[in-house]
Amino acid sequence: MPAALAGPALPGANALPGAVPESRMQPLRALDDVYAGPARYVLRAWLVAVLPSLVFFGVRVGLGSASLHPPAVADVATFAAYSILVAPVIETALMFPVALLLRRLPGQSDWPRVLALAALAALVHGFGGSAWQVVGVFWPFVVYSAAFFAWSRHSYRHALLITGAIHALYNATFFLVGVLAAALVPN
């Protein structure tokens, strides 16, 4: 049958056995898929956020513009609790009203809104810091913003909780990297 008469192909109809589904090869498309459930979504989004960020951080360490050693703090436990449990909730809550305003912009795609929210959040997050800090947090904020918009179609409660969980895992990962570096790499 000529291809023009066959109609649209079924998704995966021409895929090779064992081929990776297209959504797994495009992490941004995977961030729009909320049907796997909250727990799987959080883990997937955390990996999409943290893996490129770890590579970026490693390059910065290699260039000498970042240190493996965490900043000296008086109380490590309080710093960890704040960074992992409190900051993600506050930062996600601060994203909420801006996301609601961006939702009013014309257009069907959320991606311009995601990028705008991520850029604003990265700029605010890096306020008083270096340009490296703004660049370094832009990607994770793209992931958090995408999660927020994707889950807000389900409910705002889900959007806040899931985005906060992704952010908390991300911060916990970098806190763990700092702890491991302090234990394994001499000053």
C-alpha cells in the first residue's frame, strides 16, 4: 500500500526491537509526562536535573572556578536541613505566583513559560552571587519549572509537592557530594 494511503503510523510501529522510546531520548518531553505517577516522575526529573548539573560542576572544578569543598558553616546539620527541607519549599512557593502570571500569557505551549520562569528563578537565586551561580542553577530551574507546569494541570498541590521533592533531592545530591568530597579529597 502506498505510504500516502496508509495513514499515520502507530507510535513505535517502525521501532527496532529493544529500541529506547522517543520520550526517554528527549528529557524535556519526559518532563511533560505525568502519567507514570508522582514517585517515578520525581526520580526521572531529579536525574534530568542533577546529571547535567554534576557534569557542569565537574567542569567548573576542573577549570578551578569551583571547589569540591563545601562552604564552611557553623552548624552542618542546620545547613543540611535548611538546604534540603526548607529552601526547596520556600523557593517553590515563590515560583507559584510567577507561574500563575505566566500561565495567563497567550500560547498553547508551556515551554516559553517554563524558560521564562527558570530564567527569573535563576536570576533571583543568583542575586548577590556570581554569573556562574546563575548559569549553574538555570538548568535545574528549567526542570523544576517544567515539573510545576506539567503537574499544575493535575492540581496545584501536586505541582508544589512534586516540584519541591525534585528540588530537595537535587539539593541533597549536592550536599552529599560536598560531604564525600570533604571526607575523600584533602584541602
